[in-house]
Amino acid sequence: GVNLTNFVNIFDPNIIVIGGKISNAWKFFSKSMKKTVKERAYVNKNPIIVKSRLGDAAILGAASLIRK
């Protein structure tokens, strides 16, 4: 949450998509992460934070390169 807050304070995104291996643990950390961002952000206290629908997209990208 703290690292994501730093990102929010620097870049001021409207939407943040969490993907990769960390998205597999979404249900364990998403509430506390969103709370931390809301409490600590200076710029945008309520960016939309969502889990990627693709999960670990890097694996999908690597697989597509192999198929070519």
C-alpha cells in the first residue's frame, strides 16, 4: 500500500491495474492496500484500483512470442 501510494503521489493516475503474480493474492491484500492509499495519498485519494482480468499477462505475452 505504501509503495502504491508513492506511485499515486508521483504520477496521479485515475486507474491502477494490478497484474502479475501479485494479483493471485488479491483477496488477501486489496482492502488494506486501498485503505492505505486513501489515508496516505496527497494528490488523488481515490484512484480506481482493480485486479487485471488477464492475471499474469507476462506469461501470456511470452507464450504468444513462442508461438510466432
